Amino acid sequence: MKAKETPHYSTGRPELDAQLEELVRSVCPGQEKEYVLQIATSALKLGLEKAKRGDLKIANTALKEMRFAFKMFTPYRQVPKVTVFGSARTEPGQPDYQRAEELGRRMAEAGWMVVTGAGSGIMGAAHRGAGRDMSFGVNIRLPFEQRANRTIRGDRKLLTFRYFFTRKLFLLKESLAVVLFPGGFGTLDECFEALTLLQTGKQTPIPVVMVENPESGYFRELTDFIRKRMVGERLVSSEDTSLFRVVDSPKAACEEVLRFYRIYHSSRYIGEKLVIRLRRPLTRQELDHLTYSFADILGAGGIEETVMLPEEAEVPEIKDLARIQLGFNRRSFGRLRQLIDAINAFD
């Protein structure tokens, strides 16, 4: 009789693997069992491999923070969210503070929740505009305590992280848009991280909108640097500048976010194809126009209409959406953003 094959990912100890699989199956019988089993296996392997205490503390804290954040965000998954970045040092009464407050109010009125780092300044202003019920706080524990702003303080939707990398994950993972106001190192860090993730395809397409301070020209100077130095010296592609927009008011920022989802809904890769979900079907003429205009990023077959695929069945709320599929080259993500803009410009 042929010996049973060793699982692809295991502790390397058959008797231990069997015990672990039985335990996981008893508490998680569904389709998620395999992922839970791999997480549990990773934990045991850390022990078997005699990981250092400091390494174990990092892994333990990070996993606990992620588990709790998943739990807290899950009830609000169907509510669209925008993450707002900006300086914690902006004082009430300053123009940027007032603009951030207006942005938070407008997005909440449009049915969107506002996610921020939970601090004061721009973060507090955006939460104040959105109101407590429509706010999510993702705070960080610092040697000098960053106290949560008054709007989100004490709310169950306030999360506090020890590590920046777990906090960063949830500032972007749960949101469908990013809006930036002038800020310091942290704001620019978040800005360029979001753009890097979009440029490399590690983040599904979302709008990144910068609200200019007309008194200082903050983002004008930043984007001038991007175009003159980065694009001019071929450090990024010219189409990468399509990954962000600079606007001159909170109203324009809100409109830019909503316009991105006017027809476009979401996208994911299935096999070799990129499937784009839409709020309405595209006509044959529109499909032909897109295929012609974006032939440089398409494989054979152009852009075709398709139906909900079996791989999407796990998300039943998207079953009624229209769909197109294309053989995207997985490199030209600035051009992909331009394709989405072209879709939203129809009609």
C-alpha cells in the first residue's frame, strides 16, 4: 500500500500533524479550515524551531492585533470607507482643519465611514465632520502617548496597535479610497506607500486624492517634484501620475471619490484574467473602444463581457453586477487606472 503523502505544509511530525488537523476540524469544519490549520502549524513550527523570545513576541502581538481588527471591522464590511491622512499638528480654526472637517461631513452624508489614525489635527477634524457613528479609529501606541481624538475616544470602533505595520495594513485594507491633507513625515509615508502599492499591483485600484492648501501650495510642490524629478528622470512612468489626483476643495475630493465608483465597482484576478465588476453592462461599442484605446496593456482577445464566475461565489452580494474580463499585462497599473477612468466617463 502506498504511504500517505506528507501534507504540503506541516510541522514535519506526522503524529503532531494528525492531532493538529483533528483539533482544527473540531472547531472549524468549514472551507476556512485549511487556512486555520496553516496558521496553527506556523505557530507550532515557531516553537519547534526554537524561535527567540523577541521573535515570538512580535509574531504573537501582530497576530492578536490582526485577529481583533478583523473582528471589529467585519460588521461594517458592507459600508464603504475612506481613509484620511494629514498632520496631527493642525489646529482647529486653521484652513486645513476646516477642510478636513468638511470632507468628513460630506463623505458621511454620502454614506461612507471615515477611517483615520485616530489622533488630533486633520484626523480629529475628519472624525468630527463625520460624527462618531461614521468614524473608525486606528490608533498607534507610542512612547509619548497619542491620545485618541474626542470624537472616537471610548468608542468600540477605536483600535490601538503596537506595531506600525499592522496598523498600516488596516488603514488601507478596509478602505475604498484615500484622501490626503498636508502633513509631516507620517502623511508622506502613507501617501507614497499607497502609491507604491497601487503602482506595483499589490493594492486593488482605489482613488488617491490630495486636497490642496491654496495658501501654501503643499501638494502642487510635491507633484511638481514627482513630475520633474521622478517622471523626468524616468524613475517612474508618466502614466503613474494617473494614480493620484490633486483637487482644490473637500467638495471636489468627495466628488472624485464617488466618480471612481460611478460605473466601476471592484476587480480581482481569476486565473490569467483580470475580472472587472461594473454597476452596469458596457455596450459592444464601448467594449470595442476600450480594446482599441488600451491595446498596449491587453493580451489576446481584447476586453470581453463575462458572467459571475464560480471563484466569486463566496461573495454573494456582487452576484448581480455586470462584468468584463481582460488579459492585463500586470505591469501598467497607471494605464489600468486610466482604463477605469475611461469606463466611468461613458454616458
